[in-house]
Amino acid sequence: MTSSKERLEQLSDEAKRTTLILEKAERDFIDRLIRDGKESGIKPLISKMLDIYRSLMIYGWTFPGEYYYGISRVAFVNIELINFLIQNTPKEKWYDTGKKMGNILKVSMDATIGIDSFKQENWEDVFKRLCLQGFGYFSVKDKYLLLKNPFLNESLLWEGIIEGLFGIKVETKTFISPLVFEIKPPV
């Protein structure tokens, strides 16, 4: 049995104490996040920030405005431009366009981070990646897939993206955010 002194020594070998000196405004901001219940504490917040930093592979920046996320080049784009493209695509093509987009996302996830998005046990990792890329906040509740704050508002396009990315069939239940899709059983 390990004594508490031995356990303390083991922990101190695994972790190191670091002091951060924050500007008053930065500390006030963090305190407000914690007070408002958006963060549970400063350590979890910093851990989350480091996780996001690692996930975004910040070291992938090559030139101003050019960023690679694994094998995919990522651009920060004005959402109005994307909506303009969508609105100028015939509505009857939205589902098929979305399905192709979902297939592209699936290949990117598999090639970049080795995640098979068709396997439901990987969905949480896929959801995190999609969130970091700005697609919105995905979650599954019972037989429903929920999407909060989607950067695209067209549910028909999302149906195609979801079906192409996850290899499932869905039926749209809401047409405004948060979008709710019922996951249909395989046939």
C-alpha cells in the first residue's frame, strides 16, 4: 500500500506548479466566467484552452491567412459569403451538395486524425472537431441529433452533411436553430 507521503512525491513528479500573472481585466473576465457558471474553475479553463490549442494545431500557420488543419486548408470566411453561395444554388441541389460535403468531411476526419465518423463511438470526437471548425455544437439525445448555433441555416443542406458524414439517415424535426434531426433506424 502506498503511503500518503509516497503518493504526494509521485504526484509532484507528474505535475509541476506554474504561476500565471494576469492583468486585472483578464482575471476579472475569468472570475466572471466562473461566477456565471460558464467555467467550473481556472484550472479546468486553462486545461480546456490548452486542449483547444492542441486541437487547432496552431503551429500549422504558414502565412498570414493560410492555415492547414491536417491535410485540409482552412479559411476564415464571412458567413454572409457562404449564405450567398447557398442561396444561389438551386434548392433541389442542397441535399446532394450537403451529402458530398459530408463525404468530404468524413474523408478529412479519417485522413487527418484517424477517426471513422460512421462509428457512433467516435461521434464525440467528431463533434469536438466540428465545433472547433465552427460548424456548431452537436450532441445526441436518445434518437435525436441536435445542432446548436450552426453556421449554415439550411436544414436540407444539414441533412445531407449529416448523412454523408455519419452514414445515417435523418429526418429534420426543426427548421430553425437549434436544429433537431431524428436518427432513423437502419433498413
